[in-house]
Amino acid sequence: ELVARAIHASSPRAEAPFVAINCGNIPSDLLESELFGHVRGAYTGATSSKKGLVELADGVTLFLDEVATISMEIQSKLLRVIQEREFRRLGGLENIKVDVRIIAATNTDLQAAVKQGTFRDDLYYRLNVIVIKLPPLQERVEDIPLLAEHFIKKYSDENGKEPRDLEPGALKLLLDYHWPGNVRELENVIERAVVLSPTKTIGPNLFPKNLATTVPDAPIRFPGDGLPLKQRVSTFEKALILAALEKTDWNQKKAAFLLGVNATTLSEKLKRLKVRAR
């Protein structure tokens, strides 16, 4: 949803509202009414007409999260919105024209769902125009220090505390952990640590015990052409160095001390990793 909001904010539609719905949280019989609205008397309890999210998103962006959970019947109506730019409210006879840009998200393999007959192939090809693949957090370790810093500031402000500093041991735990819950899990861990921290630093003792378990739940999956070990090591090394520099306000001597190397070695690593000093 953050990526979808960023796309919306960078588009000509940015001044208009951003409309989002998690399709997996709503039963199928209610989802149709949520998306397309209904007319009075469409079903028992429909005492008045109601606009759906598709109609409310006319001229703006509609984000459909967990799109793979939508029933086949609703998929056909969604396809009509994309192809014909029109729809009917539940129980209605009038075709309503709309100009909606749809961004859809799923953690399901839609190609497999098409083969299994649970997702329409024509809708899949309509949605599959531009694909943005978001790798799990464990594949972008270099983001962890930046995300942790952001969440520390966010929850320090919310709780009326001064921003906390991550101790090197705490950062190492964050970098070593495999994050099955991705960024949301990291955010929860940082929020908990900020709330519980009695001092201006966050140590490993403020993290849940499961963070000490760094072995992934599933075996490592190697890509077909092998694992780029050097690239992974460089990424991890760069993340550690950047975290040390940020903690020391880019004082290379202090950062080198935190990392357990001499200043000359750190300087050489900065050149090799193409990290520009502030």
C-alpha cells in the first residue's frame, strides 16, 4: 500500500483521494456491494442506494490489496470496469461510466491461480501491465538501519520521548534476523523497544527473544544461476558500516572503533563500497 500511495502521490491524480480496500478481509457477498455499491431494495436491509469504491474512485486511484481472493463472479465485473470503463450497482440497471486507475497487490502466484482455475486469465492479463516486485526484507538488509531509524523517530515522537540510539549489538540482531513478517514485524519490534526503553539507547534486551533465532524457518532457496555470495556480503558489510557512521555522526574514527577495525581499513572499505563521506 505504501508503494501504491507513492505512485498515486507522484501522478497527476495526486490532489484527488487515494481509495484502498483489502479484498481478503471482506466476505464475497459484501465485497461486491463495497466495490460496486447497490440500489435501494437490492437485498434485504438495503434501505437506500449506496455508492461503491469504484464509483468513489472515479478520476483517482483504486488500490485492491489481496486481489487473488476475489471471487470469479466479482472478477468478471472488475474486468468490465477495466475494459469498458463502466459498471452497474448491485441490483441496478444503469451503466455508470468511470475513469479509474487500478493498482492491485497480491502475495499469491497469479499465474498458478490461472492454471488452477481460481483466477480469470483475461483479468490477469489486464492487470499484468506493469509489475513491481517487492522483495522480502531479508533480501534487502541494507534497508534495515534506515527503516529502524525511521521507526525509532516515529515512535519516540508518538510517546513523547527523545529519539533513541541503537546499540551495535541491537543493530546486529536486526541485521541477522530473517524477518518473516517483513517491514511490519520490524516496525512492531522497534515500537516495543522504544516504549520499553528507560534510557536513550536501545539494547538487545529490549527485543523479543525470537530475534536471537537467526536460522530461517525454511531452507535457503538458491537461484538457478547460483547465489551471488560476494554481492550479499558486500550489501551486509555496507549496511553495518553505514549504521556505524550514522551512529557516530559520520565520524570515521569513532565508526571504525565501533566496527572493530582501524581507520585506514574503514577508509579503504568506503572507497571500495563507493560510500561518499558526508
